Amino acid sequence: MKDILTFLLTVLLPLWLQAQNATEIVKKSEDNLRGKSTVAEMSLKVVRPTWNRTMDIKSWMKGNDYAVILIQSPAKDKGTAFLKRNKEVWNWLPTLERTIKLPPSMMSQSWMGTDFTNDDLVKESSATEDYTHELLGEELIDGALCYKIEFVPKPDAAVVWGKLISWIDKQNYLQLRTEFYDEDGYLINTMRGSKVQKMGGRFIPTFIEMIPADKEGHRTEITYKSIQFNPEINDNFFSTQNLKKVK
């Protein structure tokens, strides 16, 4: 009996506490950037070796279940909108006057020709609920001491990535770097957050880059222009009917 208790206390308990701590860190990070709800305006720039393209977008998000993303410019894309409601995602195309439901297979595809996937932007998957978490240690990122955490998909989770490794700073629980790996363990994308400033009453990385591992000179940049935390948003706002007229 004593040997069993010793095993539980010295081996299993530290492992359990480590998993609990890692998940708590991830949840704090998600809660810090999302709050109960957010409304944000951003500039998104696609950088390629021979050309650049810029879009202005606005997003409304409520918890993990609801999101709307609206493209405000350029003119040819203006009014295009995306809706996430629970685990379902729709795309409103004003030029066709059609709302298309996106199948799960499209979540890994590029969002509007950027280096972000559909899942990255509308967050069909949840970093807290769809992955298990392991604290790998601590490392410095741009001078900030960060928790280094590995995310492994749960067996029944419908997620895009084979695993993630994220560096979350210890002071404000901000994701300053995240590496995205495929199911074979190959690095596909690296996301970097920087220019940490107080916006909407909270410290956030106001500049985010997504950089493909195997495409030299390719990257997508997001610059936050404004963000509101915890505004009142009715659930009915997140509907396919409203998607056609949101501004």
C-alpha cells in the first residue's frame, strides 16, 4: 500500500498537476484575448515575393461558439462575410447573393488567399476544449519569459493540425509564438505576435504574422486598429439572415 501511495505522489500526481497547469494557462490565454465577447477592426496584408494585397476586416466574436468576420475593403471583396455558429461555418458572397455552408474539409484551406486557414480565422476548433496540453518548459521570446506548451488533438476532435507548440508569456498570458504541425509532424506555419500594447483596456499583441515554413517570401500580417472587450452582442446577431446585412 505504501509503495502505491509513493508511486501516486511522486509520479502520477506531478504529471496530473502539470497537465492541469498547462490547460489553465491556455484557458487564461484564450480568455485574455477573447473575453466574453469582442468587436475588433483590423488591417490584413498578404505579402508575396512580387506583390502585396491589403484588406480591412471587422470581427464580432462571442465566446467560443459565435463569430462574424466582415470584409470592408477592397471594393471587389467588400461585404463578403463569414459566420461561425457553434460548429457550423457559412460564407456570404454578395456578388453571387448566396450563402454557402463550409464543410469541415474546407477548414484547413486558405482563408481569402492568405496564409491563415479558415479555422485560424473563424476558430471552429477550441484550443482549450479540442486539445490536451503539456507544459514543456519555459523559454524567452523577444525578451519575454514564456510557457512553452504542446497541444495534441483529442481523439474525437475535428481539428486541422496534427499538433501545436505555443509560447505564452507569463506576465499577460499572450501567445507570442505558435508553431503549427501537420499529422506527420512537419512544421507548416509559424505565427508570431508582437508590438504588445494596451488596447481596449487590455494588453494584446497588436501585430500578428503568419509565416509558412516552405514558402520563402510569403507571409500574412494582421494589425489591430481597435478592439472592444465584453460588449453586449445578442445571439441573434450571429445568424445567416444577419450575415447579408452586417456592416
